[in-house]
Amino acid sequence: MTDPVFFPPARRINLSEIAELTGSTLADAAQGPLEISGVASASVARFGHICFLDGKSAAAIAPRLQASAVFCTAEMSDKIAPNVVRLITPRPQQAFALLARTLYPEAAFPQPLFDRRGISPAAHVAPDAFIEDGAIVEPGAAIGPKATIGAGAVISANAVIGRGCQIGRKTHIGHGASIQAAFIGDRVIIHPGVRIGCDGFGFVAGRAGLEKMPQIGRVVIQDNVEIGANSCIDRGALTDTIIGDGTKIDNLVQIGHGVTIGRCCAIAAATGVSGSVVIGDFVMIGGRAGIADHVTIGDGVQLAAGSGVMHDIPAGARWGGSPAQPIKGWLREVAHLRDISRGKDRR
């Protein structure tokens, strides 16, 4: 029995086509007709594969490379085994990713679980829901009253779309996801098990204990956002929770009520963002970070994994640690503690 291949390449492609597609320069033009059958990492690539080498750590692999072709920088080119065809580009990984999306389109964007088109007879759709032509609603999905589903959208098996929600065109809602009190833009990917629009964690101390504060806001997710499996995005208490265009959120991330996240941010797994946080554009947050409520994080900030943010962070800063601080100071403290533990003292 052969191993199953879940993502076979859509077609074969030669090196001349690859160079044109990616804007790279083929070091040996005579090798242009050579066909590539697939992509692989540099450490396991073999004949027929193309890979990429980038960064200082790649220099050790370069002489032993066994791929047919490789994306690399001009500086790395001379270090690569002579039998490997080189495609020269200043951004090897970006070129590799573009080629991979071309060869494996079904892996780049989630596909329907079932082959049928249109609305499955095993789905439940409210009579006053509006579904544009070309949308797919799979078995077990439930679409509530006055909900709107755009053309080309996929509502996967057992997903739930609540009353009045709007799902944009070519947006994919993964199986088992639930959407309520939310407007979702075009070309958004919602992975399985995501919860969007649930109550925020809002309570007020009262005489009898914790009293619930009603959460009457919404979730607004702009175009081209991706939200990883089993992440939760709460609706706002009084204002909306907003996720900006092009932002990518990993699995198991918690976004609290009333949070605003800007454009093209990247938030890694197990991060928790408390209520009313404002995050600027192009922010990168490492895994397992925690951000206290009402904090503002400026544009372009980079936050190390495991950081605990308790104060505002200015634009362009790099912070780490718990409590978080500018990263140079944090690294100095870590080094000093290491020296103390080893019986050294830098004073």
C-alpha cells in the first residue's frame, strides 16, 4: 500500500517558467527546459525537487544539496553544489512560496470537504437568509435568519452562521466554526473550530458577586484575514472588535472584547489579548504572549514569544520578557541571571 498524497502538484513546470513567474534569474539558461515535479525543504530535496536557501544557517547545507534546483541569493550561489541549478533572487523564501502556491493551489486555500456545489439538502438555511449564486453550504451547516453569504464562499460542514451575520465573497468558514454578531470581509479564511462573536469576558463586582455586563458590540473582520483553528474572537462590549485587512492569527489565540488590530499583523499561537487593546499595523507577536487590557501597541512593533505586556509600546520598538521591556534590557537581565546561577558576577 502506497502512502496517500493529499496535495499532489497541479502540474509540472520547467525552470524557465519558474524564473519568469518569480522574477528570479536562472544562472544557467541552458537548464531552462528542466522540469520540476515538486517542492521540498533543502535537507530532504532530491532530483526533481526545487528548494530554497536563505540566511547564515543555510551555508552548511549548500555544498551537500541534492535538489535539482534552488532559489538562493547571489552571495550564496558560489557555495552551492555545482550540479544544482541556481535561481538567483534577493528573496529566496518569497519566491519559493509563490511557486508553491502555484503548484499546490489546494494547499494554499482551504477546499470544500465535499464535491457538491450549491446548498446541501442536509444543511439548515433560514428562509430569509440570502446566499449568492456560487456559494457552497455543506451538510450539517446552519445559517440563521437574515444572514448573507457572498458568492464563492464556502460554509463547511457543521459550521454555524448566526442571525444577521454577513460573510464576504470567496471566504472560507471551516467545519465546526461558529460566527455570531459579525461582519466578515472577502477572501477570509476561518479555520475549523473558530469561535467569533461570543460574549466578551465582562463582569462587574456587585454585592452578590460578579454581575454580567451585556456585550452589545460586534466583530468586524476585514478582507484577506486568516484565523487559525480553535481561536476565539469576542464581540465588543460597547464598541466593535476589529481585525484589520491582511492580518494573520495563529491557532489557539484569544482576542478579547473591543480589541482593535491593524493591517498585516501576525499573531502566533496561544497569545492572549485582553479587552480594549489597540494594536497598530504590521505588528508581530510571538507565541504565548499576554497583553493586559487597555494597552496600545504602536505600528511595526515586534514582541518576543512569552512576553507579558503591561504598558503601552511605542511604534517600531522590539520588546520581550515578563513584564515586557525593550528587548536589549531584557536580554541583559537574562544574561546577568545566567551568570549569577553559574557563580559569576558581572559587577
